[in-house]
Amino acid sequence: MKNIRHSLIIIFVLAFISINAQEKKKYKIHTVAFYNVENLFDTINDTTKYDEASPIMEMNASIRAEVYEKKVKNMAKVVSDIGYDDTNNTPVIIGVSEVENRQVLVDLVNDSQLLNKDYGIIHFDSPDKRGIDVALLYQKSLFKPIETSSHELLIYDDSSRKRVYTRDQLLVSGELEGDLIHVIVNHWPSRSGGEARSRFKRVAAGKLNKRIIDSLQSIDPYAKIITMGDFNDNPTNDSMKKELKTESDKERVKLKGIYNPYEDQFKKMGLGTTGYRDSWSLFDMILFTQPFLEKDYSSFRFYKAGIFNKSYLTNKEGRFKGYPFRSYDYGGFSGGYSDHFPVYIYLIKEVE
């Protein structure tokens, strides 16, 4: 376990070159991350949810506890490692998806690899038919929640007109060491049935997400808003480009605009966070509004975005070599992590 006090203030030194000389400034740096933890379900049959179809519940009852403990430890290891090489700290804020309930999050943050970080939990039960939710974890010493809300996505199947039960969108507003920021955690409807047939669901999710962002910006046009999640769409899809109107060029992002640092990673570098049928998709992203791009570092600004795809998270051989080493495969526990890589951004602030 990394023996670092949760109250540690990390100082990050960047070099800025001016016309006359090289000037060194000192910065605080924090990691903000998102991770689809792939079916983090407990071993208890919840009669109010359809959890019987979860991988762990399909296993023999005699091994469920052992598998669950290993799964939690694997997830805790990943969370403890994201951004650590550069910040000497775990993420100050991390959104997660595919969690069954609050208790699995309690077990996660109380794992020995994370316990000394004293993570708080923000979670609401959602009406998703699989019984999975989104949530936000945060280091209590560094982030102070002010207001939380869960926003229901109301969509109906085109043919049957029946309600499609999916995940709510979680909004958390709070102060990161005195800076007011807003974080939306998403897990948009899947591509089940095909991308084209299911597209309307993610377009609807994009519209809801934009309404939440617009409502915050109507109060404060300079609101610092982060929207993160497993969007089940790539950076170039309509839900991103037409509904959220994301930009890949920082210089083109207007005051109420949204910057997507992952679009170029997808289009120009061919990177992804999950693999399917021998191709990469970049479904997991962290997007944010224009005030994070300002050059005045008296408050937290964007520095860098990345995909956390360390070697231990990837398959080492076979057809899926290089793809995420997932937890469950072919009806059993593979000992892996998740079928998605986490994503992260660094926020920096000048230290006087």
C-alpha cells in the first residue's frame, strides 16, 4: 500500500519558456478519472433487481465470495494506480459505472489499497434493467460536495413504445480545494441490437446531458463543468458532435462550448478504451467546458488527458492481445480487471 497521507499536497513543476528567459513555476496537480468497473456485483441475490444474470451470480455459490474479494481488490489496485506516477496520489475524483449498489462501493473504498485516502461515496439507485448504477468517489480532504442530484433518462422503444430502463445521469457540484466545479457521471445506453438501431437512445442521453450543462451555464456562463463516463459512442458520433457539440481543437471552443481531448486520440492515433470484433472503440471519455482551458492558472485548469492502459490491464496473447484483460470470460472469472480501460485528466493550479 502506498504510504502517503491523504492530506498530502502535491507540487508539480512545469517549465514555461518566455521570450527573455525560462521561468519555473510551481503547480498543484490532481487526477480526475473515470472507470467502467465491469459488473461489480456482490454475492447476495437482490430480489428487487435482475442480478441473477450477473457473472458472479451465475457461478457456483462456493466460490462467489473468493471471486468477489479478488474483483474488489483488482478494482482497488487500478484506482490506486491511476495518475500515481505523476502525482504521487490516487484520483481526487473518480466516476465509476457498472456498480450494483452502494455496498460494493463501500467495500471498494475500504480495501487496504485505498483506505487511507478516505474516499467519500455519492450514489443513487437507478432504474436500469440490469441493476447497474453510476457513482462518484472523492477524497474528502480535497473535494467538498455541495449539491448532488440524479437525472432520469426517459426513452421509449420505437416499435413497442415501452420504456427503456437505463442509467440515470449523476450530477455533483462541489469545491476542489476552494474551486467550484460540477461533475456529471454517465453510462449511456449500449449498442445492443446494433449501433444504428440503438442510436436514438444515446442521442436522447446526449440531449439530457446538454440540458444539465445548459442549466448550470444559465446560472453561471463560466461554470467549470466536467462530463465523464462510458458513453457507448465514439468521439465522432452524433451524440457527441451534434448533441453536445464537442470540439477537438482548443482554439475553437467558445465560452459555453465543450472540449473533447479524446477525439484526436481516436481519429489521429487510433486509440481506444474497449475492443469488440477486432476493432477499438473509445467509448470512455472525460469532456469539459471552456473555462478549464483558460491560461490563468490561479484556479484549476486542464493540463493533460490520457487512457490508463498499463501492461497489467491488457491481454498478453491470443486473439485479444493488447485489449483490456476483462474480469469475466466464457462463463467464469478470468482473474482480470475490466473490459474497459480507465481514462483520466490532470488539473493544475499555480502555487504562490
